[in-house]
Amino acid sequence: MVLKELKDHQHTIQLVIDTLTGDIEKACKMMVDTLKNGNKVLFAGNGGSAADAQHLAAELTGRYVKERKAFPGIALTVDTSALTAIANDYHFDRVFARQVEAFARPGDLFIGISTSGNSQSILNAFETATQFGCKTLGLSGRDGGKMNGICDLNIIIPSNATARIQEMHILIGHIMCQAVDDMFDN
């Protein structure tokens, strides 16, 4: 079982290397340009993807590897009062869109994470982010789902296995954070 899981991971990462390097470079540029322009990055996801959103926001506000100034990364998944109030007063499908409406400004970057690409709460947040003049980046899997038609860039992990998709999402997120660290080397 252990060897099978490791080989599945290895196979998926090879597919990512072979097919997504250019898109990952574009995502890095989106994040770096957003921060260089003094804007912020908003993250959202459900379940394990919520944890990834929080993790990546923390890499910006804290640090990834290099000592550098803090950057504005906000995980829309962490305020339980907002999440439960919005879900109660509106609908769960609005929990991120409503927060995007509150926090987003033109030039910000919204990153939505959904392994299926079909999470309605993420799709609604993309629509709101677009209305507010944000750039939009999706991290998805399978066939990309409905996120294909709604994001400026949707990075689709070539896998149907949720675990493999999530492993690649955090790897891509870390690569983007390395790009932020590297922007200070120039």
C-alpha cells in the first residue's frame, strides 16, 4: 500500500511537470505582480482545500523560507463567526463571495481551490471577485469543472484522486511562495 501511494504521487507529479509548468509559471507571475503592485491575495477552499488556503495565506503573512516583509494574504476560511453568520443569513454557497465583496479591491488576486472545480461557494466567489476587478486563479483537478469558464487561469491537476490533487495544490502553492521569496533577489 505504501509503495502504491508513493508511485501514484510520483506519477501525478510527473504529469504536472510534463503538462503544467507553463501554467504554474503564469500563476507565480500573477501572485508576484499582485504583491509588487501593493495588492493582496485572498484564498478560499472547502475541507482540505480550506486548510490549503490557510496554509498558503500564512506563508505570505509570515514567511515561506526567506526573511522578508510580510505580505497581505487572507484566508477567507478562518473567521467562524463570519462563515456561520453568512451561511445562516444567506446560504453556504455565499460564504466566500460575501467576504470577497467585503475585502476585495481592484488588482487583488483571488485564489479558489476546489478539487472538482465545481464547488458552488468557490464559483460564486470567483464571480464576485471578477465583478470587483480582481484577477482570479483556480486550483482544481479532474476536468477542471465549472471553474474552467470562470477563472483567468485554472490549473487543473491531471488526476481524479482527491489526495493526489490536494498534494499538487500545496506543491504549486509552495512554488508560488518561492516565487514571492525570489522576487527580492533581483
